Amino acid sequence: MHLAVIDPLPMYRQGVVAVLSAAGHQVEVPPDPMKWAQSRPADLVLITLASIEDWDLLSQLRETAPEQHVIAVMTEASAEVGVRAVRAGAQSVLHREVTADALQRTVEATIDGQTVLPVAVAAMLAGGAVDGVTRQAITKVELTWLRHLAAGMTVAELARLAGYSERAMFRLLQGVYRQLGARSRIEAIIRAQEQGWLRTS
């Protein structure tokens, strides 16, 4: 299996390539990640989520190469970011500052079809369900998005406010809707309202 490493820092990329190459993997740093993924739809991409463009790329990978193994590398130790990465299409999530051994273990497990998550991310995803809806998996940021939508804000306006492209915002919201068991924005807002999550006081 071939691996692609996508990270903005050359030194970090070189370190990851060295570690994984030493473990026997064929590792590349493709100049065009989407083209690489489309040519190798069942291989593995290790992508650091450091910018809006990285989140867009993660979503695009899931759309165009759904069989691709994807490991999201977080630049901050945030369970909410980890949950968001899983919703956007990551199979596994790890922190950028993990050890070489942890990196290798995560890559091997992901290749074998397993999911590796930080404990806090797994706990948030598996939080207590109420009427089939997982409250802990809806982050504070996502609740804010739902409140804005409930107040009449458009997706385009929300995207500008949140700092995403409209396309990325749409994908992220689709993940929130799925987490709520909703098929549309209206249904998601109704479910959130029924749970009392849209109250600001």
C-alpha cells in the first residue's frame, strides 16, 4: 500500500516519511493530493488539518475516493476537532505530536480497517444518546451553527462567519445533520429545538 503525507511543514513531512519508510511503507509527498488519491483510491492519506483548505481536501477525498484510508492529524488537542474530522471523513485521528511508535501503530491499524481515535474523541462520539441523538457529539461550535441557521442565516452567510468556503460549510453541516439523524436542515433544527439545545440562556 502506498501512503501520501500532506502537511505544510517540510521538516514534519520529512520526519513522517522517514519513520514510515523505515517501517517498510512506500511513502510519497504528492504535489497534487487529489490527483494522487484518484489514481490510488484504496491507499492511505495522512493529512494534517492546519487550514480551511485542508478541511476542504478531507471532504473532497471522502467524496471522490470513498475507499481511501484517511488519517487526520490534529494540530490542537481538541476532542471537538477530532469529532469534526471523523464526520468529515477521517477513518483515524491522531495528534501531530505523537511518537513515531504511535504513528506507526495508527497507520498499521488503519490499513487493517480499524479506527484509531484519542480517548476524548471516542468518548465524545460515544456519548450518551437521547432519543437516538448523541448530545455529546454535537460540539459547541456546531450548536452555534444550528442556532444561526434557526435564526434565518443562510449557509453562505454562515460560511463567511465561520471562515469556511460555502462548499466546505455545506459538507460540515451535512455531517451535523447526519449525527442528529436528520435528512435536512429543517429536520436538524427541529430535532435540536426539541432537545432544548438552541436556547442561548
